[in-house]
Amino acid sequence: MPNTSARPKHGRRPRRRRREDPARNELVSSSLESAQQCLFNQDYGTAFVHYLLVLNLAPMFKDFARESFRFTLFKWTEELDSVGRTQDLFDCYEQALELFPADEVILNSMGEHLFRMGFRDEAAGHFHKALKLRPDYPEARENFYRVANWLVERWHFLMLNDHGRNRKYQQAIQKAVQSGCNTVLDIGTGTGILGMCAKKAGAAEVYACELSKTMYELACEVVSANGMDGSIKILHMKSLEMEVPKDIPQRVSLVVTETVDAGLFGEGIIESLIHAWHHLLLPPQRGENEFQDQSATGRVIPAGATVFGMALENIEIRRHHRICVSEVGGLSIAAAGELRSPVSCSPEPDDSMEPYTTERLSRVPGGYKALTEPFTALNIDFNNVQELEGLSSREVQQIRMPVTQEGELDALAVWFQLHLDEESSLSTGPEEDTCWEQGIYPVHSTGGFVLKPQDELIVEVSCKDAFLRLCSVAVLRDGHEIRLDKRPETQDSGNPVSNPNPEAELCSALASLQTDQIQTKDFCMLECSEMALLNNQDYHQSFCGALGKLIAQLRSKCQNKELSEDSTDVGDLLYVLDVSEGFSLLSLIAASHGHVKAYSSMEKKKQQEVLKRLARSNNVPEKHLEFWLNHTEDEHGMLKRPSREKLWSAIMLDCVETCGLIRQKLMEKASLARCLLEDGGSIFPAKIVVHGILVESDTLLLESAVQGQQATLGFNIAPFINQFTVPVHVFLDFSTLECKHLSEFVELFVLDLMDSTVNYTNREVKVQATSAGRITAIPFWYDIFLDQEISVSTLSKNSHWKQAAVVLQQPVEVQAGDWVHLAVKLHKSAMSISAHIEKTPGPMEQ
């Protein structure tokens, strides 16, 4: 009951109002004035210090000074970033967040710095906080989606939606627990599903470990939501760091794990299991004693694996891993030297190379041709620690495979059968309906070698650094061995012939060493997408044509200053800047037109050397090709005048990322570039047109979010991992996507890089359904117009770009003939689309 007594309570006396301190007020006033003066003088570091002093002494100025303080913080940290003062940069953000802990703009900006420096978990935390404070903050939302792709990779959704895989693991775990394995450790727990399977099966004690901070926190939420937070102990650490009794009280009788990738060993399962057998697991069962107490022995699920492989032909793999053309945009590339993708396998480990990449062969563009029957490459028993420890020291195994079909040798593909126990297994084969991709070992050195029936392909299999390595080394044809691996040639029979002359042997060895040094000197590594770009002849021919037209137009405008072919007056040259990301020949193509001084933004020295060699071999004067970053203090200042007296004739912008999205800050760069063009000059591209189509695709749904609880064995996982659902699916191959087309192609959006007055951020589009179905997604791609007549499409079969798709949160049911209203928005590089049925028919928007 409320106290109705009028008598006042005895309590703390009211705080006295702080007396004004003239000295403090004077300091605040003078520091605020100094901060503003320093800001005006662009002395951002000093301004930042003054603002810190003012806002700590006089918090009442926070609202007044917030915008100026933010601006000062961002400018000062840009300067710190440019000179590599990383710790000072983060110290400034920490100080700013002490003053403004709920400022979504500062949180988002700090997250951007963290993400760029590789601290993805921490970046995601800052973006997430910013979104909680302001859910409609587009920059934070775009950043969170971007980092979500790194933190919770898309295969998590596919795997959790794979009911067959989940069910088989559950059955194997249940069988092991019921046979006596009552203490369980789940290594690399992810969402915690395997640990929860063990607990549900009746295990007395269940432990789990997870290295990723994001996945660890997610697993804790999932386990708690499923009522097991007191039953499963989750540790945020690598299993290799775990000790008994420090982290778990005793050794366990069962380890469950799926720390395998498409190449089986790539996630470190061998090292993890060796450590587990020595430090975390009970000793294995001895012999065939069926009556041995299972709770006193240790075992692993999966129990082992068998790896299979085959040779194949596929042009998509070929064009991403080796150069298939001799001419690019009218330039001979013979002098480029050896160009390689970063995926290259050899028996000896090389930290600069990845031994394999991955592809879903059932969806690889162009399909694949199997050139051999599948062969067994390797067997491994995860319950035999001696076999695990001896894997890296196994001798290189040679396998001979009969060739069954004629075709160009492009790669070796591998997959495996994961033996969960003696009765149950999972296959990751290309013909299986599985969440798994296959491991791909591209063949670099064949130079278009065609295998024929009756040939035998010799493959070497090794595991020197606990990575599975497969190398195509030779072909046996009509009794002769043809080497594919660039080793010193042997005799026709393939048997080495001894050289009785030691001096001749020494000379041969020195000659071989000299050859190796030349190869190393000419070797240059390009990303897979850069290799595909070099092989995209249509792209380069289009640029060559558009540049030629522009240069001819600009020359005709200067007839009174017409240049002769042997002119050496550099001041009369046309200036062209290529700011493409990565390796690009566009600057050299521009310079090859003559009377052009072209600048490339390439940074890597090896790549610059390749461009210089190509310039010399194509008779482009050395002084007509330069590297722009050598003339700028940092890449942030890339877009500026070539000299005080000159403007650019053409600026080439990289507008679309390989993944299928518009590049961040493209329109800001275009706005700056327009100010740097001479009269009649142009930005390439001049315009980008976005096209799309309505589709029904269960595949995109399964790859984008966990669909209900049935697939996850009744466990409540979807609401937690679906927080990391990203509405735009990237790196999409639309040509092989399993989907039903529900409309014709439609124009969604136009971006004009030369005329900003015609641009917009929102567009309403009406499209008529041509078939009945559920609209689940809207794939999109780009027509990139270099000028009014010449364009390249990111949907063409030779494109080095992939496509993207907006996946709708709720599918929309349509009937043939229905008009669908699309609300398309583009904020910076983020595309969003909502869809609903029009109640009244309307004409298609042009």
C-alpha cells in the first residue's frame, strides 16, 4: 500500500547544483574555438584532441558538436589509415564511442575499418549494434550483409537444409551413444546440431568447441533455445588448444565432427583428430573384441573416408585457370610470360598457391565431359591414429587411368564417401543430390593437350602437408610417355637413361637450374577472375572499338594541331586513365591507338612488368604507358588531373564486381571523374542498364536461409542462423540455375555515369507473368554501354562476371497474365526489390 503519510522521508539531501567554474568555462570555450579553427585549416588531428577535451569537460555540448566531431573523427582516421597508424586509429574510435556509445554512424564507420583490416567478427558486432540503434540505416545494413557472407558462409544454409545428411549423422550418433559412448565432444560445432543430436540420444556429457566467435555465440543461442544450455558445454576455442582437465574434466568416448571441405582435408581434420586421439579421446578399441566396454574406449564419427577422382574437360574451368587466347584487343600477348591462377597443385607444398578450388559440377556452365572412369585416390581410417600420423609421410602414389573419351584435359575432380560408421555413409559425388561441391585440381601445363581413347593418364597422389594433392604428370600413348609437368624430359619409354659422364650430368643440372630461374622470373600470378577477363575477347574488342571511336573524334576536333605519326611532343597527346581493379590491359589497348599517353592503376610489380613487356612487344613507346599510383600519394587520390595543364580524354572505371554487384562508391567516382574530363572526353562505361527476370527457384531459397525445422531434425535453428540471411545472392551462374522462368527479361534500372541529372534511386516497374508459379527470386545482370552503340553484357557465356539475384522474403504466387509490380531501389551498390501483384492491369514500363 502506498505510504500516505505527509511526513517527509529521511534520505540523501538533494545534490547541490555545481558551481560555475570560470576557468573551466574559459578552457571549454577556447578549446571549442580552437577545434573549429583547426577544422577550417584541415588540421584534423589537433581538432580531434580539442573536441575530446571540450566534450569530456562539457557533455552538454554533445548535441551541438556531434556532426562536427564525426566529420573530424572520420577525416583524422583517414589520415591515420593512410600512414598505417592502425592502433592510433582504433584508439580514436574507442575514445569517440566512450563519448557517443549509441552513435550508429560512428559504430558503422569503425566496423568498416575493422572489416577492411580482416577483423570480421568484430566488424559484424559493430554493424549489428548500429542496426539495432537504427534499423533503417542503409549503410549499416549493406555492410552487415557484406560481412554476413564471410561470417556465416552460404554452405551453412545448404548443409542445414540437407535433411538426408543431417538424418544420417543423427542415426550414427544415436547408435554410438546407445552402444555406450556416453561422453561426446563435437569439434567445430557450428550451430550445435551434432552436439544436440548426441544429447538427445542420451549422452551423459556433451562438450563442443567452435573457433569462430560469431558461430560460437550462435551455437550458444541455439542450444539455449532448445533447452540444452545446461547440458552442453560450448567452448570458444580450437580443439587443438583443449586440455584435460583444464577445459573438459576427462577424456571422451566419442568425437563427432564434420570439419571437412570439398578436398576432404582442407579444414584441418587430420591435425584435429591426431590431437584428439593423443589428448581428448579414450584409447581406441583393440582388435575385434565385441564385448569390450564402449564407454572405456574412444571412436570418431565419421570413421573414415574414401576419395575418388576423375579427369574432365570443361571450358569454364579452363578459362579461369589458363590463358586460352593469343590476342587480346588487337594486342599479341605472347610476350606476357607465364601467367598462372593461384590454384596450382604440385607434390611439394607451396604456401603461395592453393592446391585446389571447388565447383558444383552438376551446375558448372557448359557442363563437363568425363575423360576417365572414376578411380580411388585414397582411403583413410579416422579411428587409426598411426594411419593419421603417417598420412603426410606416405610415398607419392602413381595411378594409371585408362582414357575413355577424347577431350581436352582441363582438370582432375575429386569427391569422397564419408563413412560415418560401418553401415552408413555420405557421398559428395557430382551425381548426388547433396549440399557438397567437388574439389577441382586445374591442369595448367598441358597447353591444350587432347586425351584420346587408348591413352593412359598418369596421376600422382600425395598428402605431404596434410592436404590432398593430385597432379596429372604424364600420358602413355602408344608405349611412349608424354610429360605434362614440365620436368626435364626423359627418354621415349619413360625410363631414365644413366649418364656415365659426371661432367655432362653437372652441365645438364646447371642448364636445368638456369631454365628454372628464367621460368621463375617470368612467372606472374593472376586471380582466377583476372584470367577469365583476359580470355574474354568480346570485352576487350568492345573497349578497343569504343576507344578507337573516341580517339578519332577528339583528333578531328583538333585538326589545327594534327599530330604526325612520329611526333614526340608529349604535351599534344591524349591522356587516358584506367582505374580498373586488378590486372587490366585497357590502358595498353588505349596506348596502342597512337598519340595516347595511358596510365594504369595496377599496383603489383610483377603485373606491371608483364604490361611493360607487352607494350614493348606490341611497339607501344615506353613513355606512352605509365603507372598512375606511382604519381599519387595513396589510392584515395587516384582520381585527379594528369597535370596542372591537362584533363583526361577518357577515364575507365571498374563498375561491376566479379560477384555480380555494382561496385561500392561507383557513382561518387563517376561524379569526380566527370569533372576531370576534357571537352568531348568520356567515362567508360557511359551507362549501365540493369536487367532482370522473375523466377521460381527452390535452390536459391535453400542457399539463402534454413527452411523450417524438418530439415534440422526438429531442432529450433532457423530463427538464429537466418539472422545472417542476405537478401542478395551473389556469384550466381544464371545459365545453370535450376529455376522456372515466370516472365520475359525486363529492364529494372539505369545508371548514367555521364549525365547525373537523369539518375534516380527508386523505380517502379511492371512486368507481366508468362507462367504460373511462385516468384522466389529476381536474378539480375548488366548491359554495360561503353558508348551509345557498343556494349558488353555480364550475362554472356564468355563473361568473367557472375550474376546476382534478389531473393524475396516471402514468395509471391502468380498466374500467367498477372501484372507484377516491382519496387526497385538502389542505395550505393545495394539493390533491393519488393514485389506484389497489381490488382488492375497496366502497361509495361519502358
